[in-house]
Amino acid sequence: EISGLVKDHQALRPLRLRELRVTPGRVMSLGGLDAAAAEMFVHLVTGGALPDEGDVMLFGTNTRHIPDAGAWLRSLDGLGLVSHRAVLVGMLSVLQNVAMPLTLDLDPIDPAVRPAAEALAREAGIPEAVWDRPLGQVDALLNLRVRVARAVAANPRLVIVEHPSAGLPRGEVAQVARDVARVIAARGSALVTLTADPDWAAGTGGERFALAPATGELRPADGILKRLTRVFGGSA
């Protein structure tokens, strides 16, 4: 839950968000946040940054009241994040990267967790033929699927997906969005996607909102996204 949020992040205007409540299983897309605002949104939700005004509640805990680093890490247990800023290791194989949330024994992958890593890879739509390929040699689409597999490895209660379609082939966006929504829905997790891409928002389904930066209001965005699709054909 977010209420009365204001955060100065050295942009043209502060990030404002009057009210947002994400309930279990809710699926929603938020437009109107550029890359810098989306990054700050994630930092605020995770407690990595605190609001200048207002409050952020993650799984019932106000991020202002997290007492120490250990409590902060525990507060993130129910959160999955799909972001281009999340660390992947290009020299490791695709499957080793998928397995990273499950084990530190990656060379070879711990036999006790390999079946779970393989199941995650299959569920995320990663072909077995590329499992042993270095991650640095795969395209943006497979890279995103790896990030999705990692984000759901611990069966999170909430998944935040940050500008996922940047760099993807336009013809693939809707299908991969449907795949991502399917993987997350299978766990009963809530899904919040930060995107200005109408094709991605349509693929994941759920509610669509656009943030009014000056006021922090979230407005239903279906009509806006349809107009953008007709005029521009979609953007990340």
C-alpha cells in the first residue's frame, strides 16, 4: 500500500503517488513512469529508499519502521523483481543463472536443486537447447525469460516487472507478456508492471492505469493505451 507519496529524485518533478493498493492476485499495469521514476518506485517499494512524504507498506510493514539490515532482507522475502538492473552473470550458462536464487553451488549446479531450476526454465519458456549456452550469448527475449524464472523462484506474493519490453522484437511482446502473466498467476501472486507499452499491458491483462505526474493520481488508462497503439504502435 502506498499513500501520499512524494519523493524528490533529481528529475524534472518529484515522484508523486497519491494512493496505490495491491491486493493478493491483483494484476495491473502502471504507465507514466519513465526509467528514472520506475527505478525510484522500485527502491521505495523495497525499502531501499524512503519517501520524503507519505508511507509505503510492504506486506503490512511500513518501510520507515524496518529496524536493521536483517529485517530489511526478511521484508523482501515475498517480493519478486523483473528488472534490467538485476544482476545476471553473462559468463555463466542460462540454467546456472536461473539456479542462482536456489543455490550457490553452480559449477556444476547442485544436483539437489537442478530439477527445480530446470522446471523454472521450462515454465518460463526457455528452450532446453539453450540451457548450457552462456547467458551473454542469448538475445533480449531469452534474457527476459531468465529474469522471470529467477523472480518467481521463491514463489513471491508480489512481482514487480519494470519496463520489460525495452529491446524486445515488437512481434514478440504480446506473447511473452502472456507467458509472464501465466507464470505469475500460477502462483497466485500479484503482478504490477511499470510500462508504457500498450501491447505488453494488453498481454498481461488486468487493470491499466496512467500516473498523472503533477498530482500523483492514477487514472484508468485503457482509452489512452488504445490511442497510443493506433498512433505509435506501442513503445517500451
